[in-house]
Amino acid sequence: MSHRKIEMKWMENKSSRLITFSKHKSGLFKKAMELSILCGVEVVVLLFSVGGKAYSFGHPSIEAMTKKFLHQGEGSHVSHGESSNDDDNIGKLSQQLQELKDQIQVEKDKKKDLDKALSKYKFIRGKLPIDNLSFEELVEFKASWVVVQDNMSESNNELEAASSLLLLRENRMFETGI
């Protein structure tokens, strides 16, 4: 059985778009992992959703790859004129770290709101109130549930990325004596 060809255009249906995003994101991360294992290469994939949420994958780890990328070519510069450039990089990393912390807080707030909403759906005689939802409402509920699952599984990657940036910042500050 062959796959049908999908026309590449903006998906109008929000729930279909969310489901497609989730599936393709998972597929992209799977392909990155396969590439790293089969070819013995190091891979980092950063993905930002339409809402600005960051998703990341790294093999062997995001932290190791970020350090390697930032320290690439460090042995080639010896002059003290580079400290200004390092200060700029530290400033940018600090700003990125704060943005990631803010993003994490936004996601935590969203999780609290979703937990409150889900807590309203208590068992009623062994059945959930979703039994009375229409097909369209069930599709929308499923898409929301996929987003909740992604948020939970990806929050670990976000925290890892944020901690990596914080470690990089601390190392840079220690190395430069700031």
C-alpha cells in the first residue's frame, strides 16, 4: 500500500494541524536519532512551534552539543580583544536563558490551568462526561490531550536546554572572571 501524496499548504483545521505537528515532530526526532546512531554523527534539532514553544532533541545530549558548538574554534583566538565578543555572547546567552525561564513558567501556568480543567472531569458512575461529546468535540479533546502529553514529555527537554544554557553562562563567567 502506497502513501498518498499530501499537498504542502497551510492546514485550516486547528485540531488536524496540532495532530500533524505532533506526529511530524516525533518523526523528525526519530529520524535525527536514527541518523546519529546509523552514521555515528552528533545531532541537535531545535524546533519552535507557532506558539513559540521550544522543542529539542540532541544526541548524545543537548548540553554536550551546545558546549561543543559554542567552544568551536576557541583555540584559534588568543588576543584580549575577544573578551568584548565573549561579553556579548554572555549577554545573549543570559537573555536566552531568561526567555527560556519565562517560557517554562508560561508552560507551567498552562499545565496548572489544564490540570484544573481536567480535574473537573471526575468519574460519574464509572463513565467520564466525554461519553456525551460529539465527534467534533472528541477530535478537539484528543488534539488537546496530545498537546498535554507533548507538553509533559517535552518539558524535560526544555529544562535540560535551560540548565545547559545556565551552565554555559556560569562557565563563561568563571572563565572570564566576571
